[in-house]
Amino acid sequence: MSSSVSTPLRTLIWKEFRLAFRDQIMSTLAIIIYTLFLISGLLTAFQYQYDQQSRESSNKKFRQQWEAQHNNPHEAAHFGTYLFKPLNLLSAFDPGLNDYFGTTYRVEAHVQHEVDYSNAERNDALMRFGQFTLALIMQLLIPLLLLFISSSALTCEKESGTFKMLMAQGIKPSQLAWGKVWSNYLLVIFLVMPIFTVLFFVILLSPSGTALLGRFLIIVCGYLLFYLLVTLTGVIVSALSGTSRTATLTVLTVWLFSSILFPKIVAGKAADWYPLSSRAAFNNHVKQGFLKGINGDLPYQERGEKYYAALLKKYKAESAAQLPVNADGLLLQYQEDYQNKVFDHYYAELANTFNQQQSFLNYAGLADPFMSLKRLSMAMSGTDFYHHQSFFLQAKAYRNMLIRKLNLQLATHPVKSNESYQADPRFFLQLKDFTYQAPTLSETLYLQRMALLSISCWTGLLSIALFFLTKPSLR
């Protein structure tokens, strides 16, 4: 019995494939899609190569400057350096928030910087429209083409008069609908799988590319499942529409709302309901907290005097000249530690607001699988908010460690009042470079569990809906 049911379905799918090739639908779509992919791929490759070379040359330059120094360690701390978020091929596929949040962190004494120097700051078109990437084509253009094709799948049968002929041959409405779903879905699969295959081998052959394979496979599965969801949407609209014109206008409305309007509305609501203080206000809070003290602590001047008095008492000295250590280095580090405490105090409030916004967006993705796909794609590419925050926290920890080492190096070398300590270049040579550890795949999947749930549940619900809607709507 199962064979008798599956035979008409296979026949329908084969019929749709022949019509697609005969009407040159497949070849036209292939030309359009591959042309877009080729242009985007070349732009992405050039940009990735430029960014990678820029990072490598900058890291080499800053390292050489560190190793060649003959400065006082605290002066070196003021000179500082820059840390760069590492690039990978998946971040080139989907730049996500990198273009807007930046990928560069400034290390400097007395100042806690944020990740900065985003591409969007220097590119108005990028700020308005986003970068033309492979992910943009996968997320916006292919679903649009798929909706247009599938939305006329059943209305064309009605308008051409072949629907009644198919019913007279014993084909059930649900079989016809599913035949349209699988035929249109497989057409798109045949178009996008060569692109994914090329990306797979590019990642596999790249340095440390094997570490990205798990993330890449989840990206592929997420997009393929989303395309099935889009196909189901188009066929359902086709089943409920009286004409192809009505179906086309309906799916265009669905695409505009789900992929453009709803995400912007949700992002605006997240910013309104969980407002963030401006960068200037945050920096002012940190500055005032450092000068005046927080949680009942003494102001800056009194804190320093109290610490200096405790230092003299500890070493039983009457002046800085009698100390076996360099009091300037210890005092600088004491104030640095307090500034870090103040920064962490105010950043905790900011981080809580960030997490509230992200939680709101995660739940909003349950209502819009497009948002969930975009968030899943960014997360697996390492370009979402959580990866950005992870880089910032690790860069900040490295900055605090580096400044501490420089100040303590100064503290362990007491000098006379009219002298200044100059560190040996060998000291700067032994300072370790910054290494960024991205969140693990399991951690990232856990953070994106709502996105996975959204895409899976919507696909299941639309599959059930297609079965029940085809019976009354297809006559």
C-alpha cells in the first residue's frame, strides 16, 4: 500500500522537474544565483584576505615595538597596544555584528576601552544596507525566489485546468501538495548544495579548518531546514489563494514582514524596553566612581594617601626612599585595581541589560524563524553578540594582566628620587601575546537552543497545517 501511495508522489516530483528544465526555470535561477554567489564570493575573499593581512602586519608591528622598547614599564603601559579578534572563514561567510561592533581592542593604562573601529563607522552604505555577503544571499534572496516559485505551485494547476485531471487520476490533494513541496524544495537544494560543497572543501583545506566543520555542518542543516519551512509556506499560500497573482502578493508580504519589518520592530522594542546608557554616560560614571569612590569607599586622593601610609607601616619606613620597593609602581597598580573594580561594577549593569535584550530577541525568534536562522548563522560563524562579549571579556582580562605585570615590574625596582627605571628589552620580550578562545560548539548550541527550537517547530507546524489545509482548499 505504501508503494501505491509513493508512486504518484514520485511521478509528480519527476513531472515538476521536467517542467522546470523545459521552461528553463532551473537554468534561469541557476544563472541568477551563481552570478550573485560569484560576485559576493569574490568580494568576500578580497575583504577577508585584506583584513587577515592587515591583522597579521599590525600584530607583527606592535610586537616588534614591544620588544624594542627601553622605556619605564608604566610609560610602556601608556604606550599600550592593540588586540584583534581573530578571523575565520565562517566569519567571512556571515560577518554578523563584527561590522557594527568592531573587532579591535585598545590596551592602555588607566583607561578601559571597548571593542571599537567598526567598518560601519567609516561606511554609510554598510550602516544602512549591510554588507553583500554569502549569508545575505542565503538568508534573503534565495527564500524570496523560493517563495515566488512555490506560491504558484498549486494555483497554476487550478488556472490551467490540470488540477481536476490530476484528481480524476486518483491523486489525493495532500499528495499533490507534498509533491509540489518536495519538487520545489529539491530544486533549491540542487542550486545551493554546490555552494555549500565548495565552502566545505575551502574550510577543510584551510589552516585549523577542521575545528570549524562542526559549526559549518550545523549552518548547512539550519539553512536546509529553513528552506523546507519556506517551501511549505509558499505551497500553503498557494493552496489558500485563488489566483497566482494573489499568492505572489501574499508571499511578498510575508517575506517583507518576516525578514525586514519584524526584525527591525523587535530590535527597536528591545532597545526601548531595555535601554542602554550612552558610551559617554558610561565612561563618565566610571570616571566619577573612580574619583569619588563607590560603595562608601574613600575618594581618589584619600585612598592613595591611606594606601601609602599602610605601605610605610608594612615596611616600617618613614619615607619612600627607605622602602625596599618602588612605591610608585605599587600605588599605580593599587589605583589600577580600583579602577577595574569600578569598571566591573558599572559594566555588570550594562551586561545585564545586554542579556535582557538578547533574551528578548531569542524569544521573539520563536515567532519569526527568519530571525532564528540569522541568529543561528551568526552564532555558528562566531559573529553574534555572545562571541563579541566573549572577546571583550578575554581582551579586558589580558589588558588587566598586562598592566599589572608592567606596574609590578616597576614596583620591584626601587630607584632614587632623581632617577627613573628603564626596563630591559628582555622583559618586554617575555610578555605573552593575546590568545582568544572562542566559546565551544556545545556552549554556542545551548545559547541558540531557542533558534533551533523555532525553526524545527515551525517546520513541524507547517507540515501539519499543509495536511489539513489541502483538503478543504483544493477542490
